[in-house]
Amino acid sequence: MTKILMLHGVNHNMFGKRDPKQYGTITLDEINDNIAQLAEELKIEVETFQTNHEGEMVEKIHEAFLTGVDGVVLNAGAWTHYSYAIRDALAILTVPVIEIHMSNIHSREAFRHESVFAEIATGQISGFGEESYLLGIRAAVAANSSK
């Protein structure tokens, strides 16, 4: 069975409370419920993980490499723009890595236009709100099956 790791980054535990103009009112639990429904529909396994601690994110990516997931979907939040530690961990992976964002990072503040993951990601999805997560899962499955 295809196994995808969904990584939620810094401050994502505050979805539903934080900046509803950019992120809507959906909570992280609701996003994860929607991901679980999609996983059931696609007959895949999706593990979700959220942390506000960069080192924990790196450790989870290492674990994904060691346990052999089939793809990683990552919304790293602000880490997208400066975390070379997470980038280096992602570079270890030999599976599709899909970078996602709920907001369109290219229409926001200038510092959000750059992603340190872009060079190593299989692709990037941004600007579709909560749907970005589901599109990311579908993209990881499609990229994995075309390997």
C-alpha cells in the first residue's frame, strides 16, 4: 500500500485562529480529517505530523527515509523561506516531495516568494486554501506511480 507522509509546519496548530484572510477558518484537525477521507478514497495510507520545532521536523524526515515512505507532502510554513536544515533533510529522500501552501506565497510579502525547498521538490502547489493539501496528496501519489 502506498504510504504518504504529510508534514505540517510551524504555527499550523493555530489554523482556524490565525489570519483567517490568508488561511480561512478551517482547523488542522479538520484538514487532517479531509486528508484521511481522501486516503480512504485513494486506498493509500497517510500519516500526518505537525510540529513547531525544527529539529523534530528534521527527525521526522529522517524517519521517513529510514522507514521507506512513498512520498512526502510538506507545508513547512515560514520554514519554507529559510530552513536549510529541513532542506538538507528533504534532500536525503529518494521519493517525490510535494511542497504545498494554503496561500499563494507569490502574491504575499516579498520574503515569502522564495522557497529554499523549490530546487529539490518534485513540485509546488500554492494558493488553493485547504484544497492545496488534497492536491498535494494526489500529486505525491501520481508522482510515485510514474517513477
